[in-house]
Amino acid sequence: MRERLQKIMSKAGHASRRHAEKLIMEGRVKVNGVVVTNLGFKADPRKDHIRVNGKPIGKFQPKAYLLLNKPRGCVTTLDDPLGRPTIRDFLHGEKKRVYPVGRLDFDSEGLLILTNDGELHHRLTHPRYGIPRTYLVKVKGIPDPGAMRRIRDGVALEGGVTLPAKVHIVKRLKRNSWMRLTVYEGRNKLIKRMCDAVSHPVIRLRRIRYGSLTLGDLKLGKYRYLTSEEIDELKGKRTSAHGVRK
């Protein structure tokens, strides 16, 4: 059966669909010895010889779905050329190669989904689906109603105005405050850029929900496998206990 090349690569667990598209456009993928840069190109994984960076793509792997409570002080990648700690350091015993869904910065923590299911990765990260991500954010100062309204209505950033968000203050401190903030897009450093734009820089950031998933009692630095019910909820095949349908 012929399928788009990026879909074949993601099904094989070689890369997420977005990363596969990047590899194709960079000319790093060959089919039957010929470089392919057309994202609409289709191949048959049973008949065609597909290589990425000169190496054949792996065999189709059983799907894996993990939830990691990422600590601060590590990068959201499996390998780091600078030698910094990575999320791989916390995946003890996991033999399947899984990829993070979205990113959390080096100094951020919280809920991180990892999978080799390229279709789910695409669903959870593509803006068209508007999957909510919720964060607890400690910021400098106490935002006034005007700053909160700007976040709710959309903040003008380089690359365009942000989508409307949900935000409220959960705790006021002497000089700082904690906010609960839900966004529906996954731009690079989005939360920090939004808070900077309203003059309340982020001090600490923790993701507590992604779609229908929450951390529950999962300890910092630990991971677990998702249940079949949780996977179905993320794929939009059922409604969660909170009434969330993706």
C-alpha cells in the first residue's frame, strides 16, 4: 500500500511526522536510491527501499505511549551534542525509541508525553486540533486586570497574535504570583513570551495537563505507560471523565 513518505517514517517510529517532513525537505531521504524532497511523494514500505541519512528506516515498531513528569535541569531531547542531561536519563528500562510531544524548556518541568505513534504526535501538536495545554506559572509581580485581559484575548508576538487563552491567578505572594494558564497552540517558548509581553516574566513553569492527561500522583523524574482508555481519549475516540473530547 502506497502512503506519503512522512507517514511511513512516522509509523516506523523513525521520527514524528513534522520531523520527517523536515528531513525530506532537507534532501536527507532517499527512495530506491533517489533523493525525494516532495512532501506529496508516496511509497510502498513493503517494496521500496527507504533510507534516511544513508541508513534504512527501521522496521515497524509496536506503539508505545509514555507519560513523564519532567524535572527541571534537563533538555527535552533524547540526545544532546552539548552533553547536557536529557529526558533519556529518566527513561530507565524503556527499549522502544519514543519521541517527545512538544517541548519543555531546560528550566521548566511537568507533564511530557512521549510516543513513537506519528499520527498521535501530529494530532497533539498541529494547531488545527487546538489541543489545550495547562500550566502553573509563577511570574514576577501581580498581573492587573489589563494584563490578564491581554492574555485572554491574544498577545501580539513575533509570528502573530496568540490564540485566546484561559488564565486566572491562583495565589498572590508578596512580590510575585502563581497563575493557571491554558493555551491552545504550541509555539516555541510561548508561555514565557506571553508573560514577557505583559511585563510579568516567568520565574517558574510547570505543565500540569495536556489534552485529557494530568500528572496525578506521578513523582518528579518518573514515567508510566498510558492506559488504553487514556490513549483513546487523546486520539479523540472517547470522552474523558472531565468531559473533554479531542
